Amino acid sequence: MISYSVEKEYQEMVDAYEKAGGDKSALLGEDIARLVIHENKVLGTDEAEGIKIETEETETGVNVYLLVEEGVKIKRPVHLCFGVLPQEGLQEIILKVNAQDNSEVNVIAHCIFPNAIKVIHKMDADIEIGNNARFDYTETHYHGEFGGIEVIPKARIKVGEGGVWQSAFTLKQGLVGKLDYDFEVFCQDKGVAELVVKVYGKGHDDIKVWEKIHLNGAGARGLAKSRLVLSDKATAEVKGETYGNAPHARGHVDCIELVNGEEALAKAIPIVSVTNGKAKVTHEAAIGSIDRRQVETLMARGLDEDEAVDVIVRGILR
Amino acid sequence: MLEVEHLQLALNGKSIIDDLTVHVSKGEIHGILGENGTGKTTIAYLIMGVNNYKPTGGRMIFEGQDIADLSVSQRAKKGISLAWQEPARIEGLKVEDYLRLSGKNSGIESVRRYLQMVGLEPSQYLDRDIDGTLSGGERKRIELASVLAMQPKLAILDEPDSGIDIISLPFIMNGIIEMNKQGSSVLLITHNERVVDIAHKVSVLCAGKIIRTGEPAETSLWFKDNCRACVHINEPVEEG
């Protein structure tokens, strides 16, 4: 329900989202569970059957409690929209999620900061995925061209027996600014965790990505995957950690960073550890310039070099 | 259409291509047969202009213009294309998108047809990435389909049969015939004398030099008799 006093602000958020390339029907359609927050103001909350969203505005942001009830499978995606439209501002989102046993939900978060010159967006999330529950979480950022933003998403996720957590964090539109991403997942028996991060760094962007997966239960599986492309003077450090602590746990760290230019800087630190003889964790990390063979393959089909590089970059960040 | 005249390439003082002359006529499938290390892939790279290869001598004339100083893109825009012996894998690029960009935004029906021409069921491949999840044979068939989609005036096919299983080979051969029917001339580079059965003319390559050109059956037989058990290890000898 959107109150009259915030209707204009809500519309501004929707307009900014659409201008950034988003599909505004996600924020305006009916029968969709959603939550729209501008700075520290809750502009709109709509629940759907089986999902409860409670909010509490604070001085610097909003506390959000999201509950998916036991056994409920939410058919349509739940949309969260966070944003700061002015050039300066602070938004701290404290998110607590409880996806109860046997529930299923797909949550899509849209984070909009089109004018940021001095903006900080923090998210601190505690997420519990029940036994045999499934939680898909996609977070897409839409940034402006000023680069004056600091994004600090942190999450601790506990996945119950047979539960599934899949998340994808994407930041490829506009300048990243400063990113400090830190997600840590703990999986019980046969729990599954998949963390994917895709970022396109340009200008003077400063990117830190830290993905940690603890496979604590028998048969748990995890994938920490990151894809970064760096141009100009962007720098990135990616840490992918996976710990196999139980029998038949299987984990993989998969990091690719492409450096497009002379001054960008990339670093990858994969850490794999096994404390149980029947666990297996593998890793692959590759840092390098864009593969010449790939570029020439596309040029041999008539693309100019810049077009070919663009196709390759879009592919890796897809 | 393509006249390669007295082409030379030396790398680090070593001659790789040595006074190579070959002509490909419009509408022709011209086979180049050579054993390993004779310079087959180097010829493909030189004509396409990839891998930073630039001739150290001779000329490459395509439709009346010397192409030696043109970029890969410029050569492609003039109508030359290359199917690589080991095609690149590109994460996140879907088969459909690859074929569409190859065919200057071909429609979906055309894309489906090109996949069928190389024996791939479109519904199983359109949505797949051209990455490491494809087998070598699948990737090569998709590479051929992408050249079919491009409909170049001249298609350079570098060992289209290598790494291909016996079931896939007829599809590759069919794709080459279809390519030629569409109007593309083909420079068919291979070490397999059976593959050049579909050619109109065949040249034999030894140590970076064309040492014989003729009808496919007769030239393949000569290659089999003289090059399969090469006794002079890539040093061309005078016919005697």
C-alpha cells in the first residue's frame, strides 16, 4: 500500500529505475509482493499470501524483517527496491530473513543510485533458510556515472538440511564506486549454496569481493563464482573461500577477472580447505587480458575490435 | 577471386611460408593438403590476418585488392571468413547470438536452418553458451554454422575434420557443400585426403610451399603415396 504523502517519491524511484533500464512493471504491477525504500523511508510495502514483510525506519535506514511461511511456495518473484536519489545520502538496511522449512521464494532486489556523488549504501543481512527450503536472491545495482558511491553488502546465511541458497549480485551499469561485498554461507547436511558476483569496474572503481562457503553438513555443496571485468584504473581483489568440513561435501571456487587496459589491476585469492577426508573442494582462478583468439573470432565475422570486446565482456558478465 | 602470389613468412629467421602461390576461383572449393607442420594453419592466419601474422613477402589479392594491410574486420567485411581449427570458447555468448551476429542479425529461422545443415538440433543448442560445455565436435559444427550464417565470399576452413568423430564428419562435409551451394568459395585446409573429395581442385603443401596442384582424385593419391610416408621431413624435393 502506498500512502499519498510518499506517492510522488515512489514515482520518482520508479522513474529512476526505468531510466536505468529496469522494467517498471516489477514495481507497479498488482499481486506482487514488494518493498520500496528510499533513503530511510519506506515508500511502499505489499505482501503476498505466505510472505510477511515488516519494516522499521531508523535514523539512517530501515530494518526489514522478511518471513516466508513454512511450506509456502511463492509463485511470483518478490521485488525489493532500495535507492538514494539525491547526490548525497546514507542508507543502512538491516535485513533479517526467515525462510521456513519447505518454503520457496525468488527475491529480486533493485538498488538504484543514479546521481550519487557521496552516497553510502550498506546492507547487513542475517538469513536463515529452513530445511528443504529454497531461496533465490538476485541483487542488481544501477549506478550513475559519477562513481561517488560506497556499496557495502554483507550477509550471513544459514542453510538448513536440504535447503538451497542461490544468490547473484550484479553491478555492471554505471561506475561501481567503492564496493565491499562480503557474503558468508553455512550449509548443513545436503544444503546447497551458490554465490555469484558479476561486476564491471571502470574509472577509479575500487572493488572487494569476499565469498565464503562453509560446507558443514554431509553431502553439502557449494559454488563461489565471480566474474569481473576491469577497465581504466579500476582495481579489484576477489577472495573465494570454501571449506569442506563434512563427508561428501563438494565445493568449488571459480574466479575469472578480465583486465581490459594497461592500468587496471586485478587480484584473486582462492582459499580451499578440507577438514574431512571425504570432502572435496576445488578451485580455478584466471586473471588476464581479453583473449585475443576470442576477439579475432568475432572480428572474422565482421565485428570491429571494440564491438568484439563488448560482446565478450557482456558474455562474461551475463 | 583470391590470388596468393609468392607469399612468404619468416618468424625468428625461420622460413614458415616459402614462395607460396595459390589461386582460388569464384565458386570453387580449393583443397590444401598437408602433413603436420607444413604451414597449413599459417596460410589460414595470413589470409585472415589473425595472430599478428603479416607476410614478409609476396601478395594476397582478394577481388583485385591487396589485403595485406587490412585488419581482420576489414577483411571480413570484404567477404573473407575463417573457421578455426580449434574455435575459441566464449563464456556467456549463446549459440543463437553467435550465429545471429555472424549473419548480420539473421532471423531465427535462418539460424535454425544453419544448425540443421551441420546436423545440430536447434532446440538443443540455441540457448547454450559456446563455452567449455560443448564438446570439440559440437563447437566445430557451430563454427561451421556461423560461417554458413555469414555467407562469406571466401570461407577459409582450417582442418574442419580434425577432432571430429566419425558420426559428425558427414555433417561437416554436408555443411561445406551447402556453404559452396550458397555461393561461397572455400579454401579447405586439411591433412585428410578423403576430405578433399568434395573439392574442385587440390594443392599439396610441403614446408610452406605448394608443390603440386591438380584434380582431387589424382592429387590425393599422389599425396598419399608421397607425403604420408614423407622421407625428407618437410624439405620439399623436386619431383622426379
